[in-house]
Amino acid sequence: MGGLHDMAEVVGGNYRFLAQYNRWMNQRLYVACETLTDEERKRERGAFFGSIHHTLNHLIVGDQVWLKRFAQCAVDNGATLPSLNPTVLDLPEGSHLDTVVFADWQALRGKREQLDAAIEAWVAEMPAQYPSFVMRYSNSKGVQRAHPAWQAMAHFFNHQTHHRAQVGTLLTQAGVDVGVTDMIALV
């Protein structure tokens, strides 16, 4: 076919690769975190969200907020995303970006695994035109936003990388080596 079909495959392939990297790095990060005691994971370390545990909770909350928006964007544009279902998007009402929704480590890790699987399924099932859909939502301060979905998707994956890097730094300071984090290691 060529042309637009090839471009759609490149774009879709890019998001599938980002989702694969996302899962791979989260798995590595959680394994590294398990070398610390629960007390050490929850210890205040001066990061933006304080502790390793709190930072990882922030990623759970942030992911669910964005995934709900992505699911609504699909509905608003006449599509469905079965992977982004209420079981995955079960963020407690009233949660904020600094809410610790999982005090228990195993529950936190289980939710991370569920979200990573849903993220991979979402980018695999999204329609080819999804990145060009217009997203409409209110941000955390109530400001109305409207922009192409691809911009929010870029933010979504970058946000994960940003906070994983913070956790990686905290782990290094605690004497834990996460290992290779470069995306190209997946190739």
C-alpha cells in the first residue's frame, strides 16, 4: 500500500515500543526496589514525592488519570478501548496526584503489572487514527484542555520515564543498581 498506511504502522509501532519499554523498565525497577525493606522504600529521601514508594504511587495515580482520559477520548471519537475498562481504571474517587493509593508493596506492584498490561493492550488495539483524535478534558486544576491525543500520549510515556529516573536515582543513592535503562537495549 505505502504512504499513509506505512506511516500509521510506524506511529502505532512507536507506541507499542514505548509501551513495551515502559513495562520492561517498570519490571526492572520493581525488582530493584524489592532489594530494600518496606521501611527503606517508604523512607523520606527528599524527592518531589518524598519516598520511592510514594513516587511509584504517583505513577499509578497519574497513569490512571491519563488512561481514563484516553478511554474517554476514544468514546468521544466513536471508538472503544476494551483494555481500558473499569477494573483497570479503578482509581478511588477524590484521589489526587500525591495520593498514596497503595500502602502495601505487593498491592502496588500488582496494580503496576495490571496497568502495564493494559497500556500494551491499549496501544495495540487503538485505531490507527487515534493519535490524531482531539482530546477534551479538564486538567487537575479544572482548566479545560483540547489537543491531539498524540501530544498527551507523548506526555504520558515521558512522565513515566521522568519519575522512574527519580526512583532510579534514589535507588542508586541507597546502593541499589537498577542496571541498563536505555531504551535501545530492547532492540
